[in-house]
Amino acid sequence: MNKAKDLLTRETPYEWAVGLLAVTGRRFSEIVAKGEFKPTHHPYAISFRGQLKKEFKTLKRLKPS
């Protein structure tokens, strides 16, 4: 989990995507190809759309959005 948290602080989209894959359990194509992220009012959550057969879902994060 520490490595995933570290990846979420990096600048490159590739490292950030791998961090998201690790902490959310989502598929590569959901995060990289189809995923759409939107901010929420919660400092440790983001809205995500792109998972199969579902609408927006709030994902908890390890650092503020």
C-alpha cells in the first residue's frame, strides 16, 4: 500500500494510473481508456465513471483530491 500511495503523488499520468489500479482494484482499461474522473466535496474521494455496467461511483483516496 505504501508503494501505491507513493505512485499517487507522482507527476506522470502513468505512475498515477498504476497507483489508482492498485488502490481501487479497477481494470486497466477502466482507469486508462474509459475512466472519467470528477472532483467531489469530500477531500479524500473522487467520482469515477467508466466501470462496466454502472454509473458514477465515489472512490475513496489516500490523499486529498
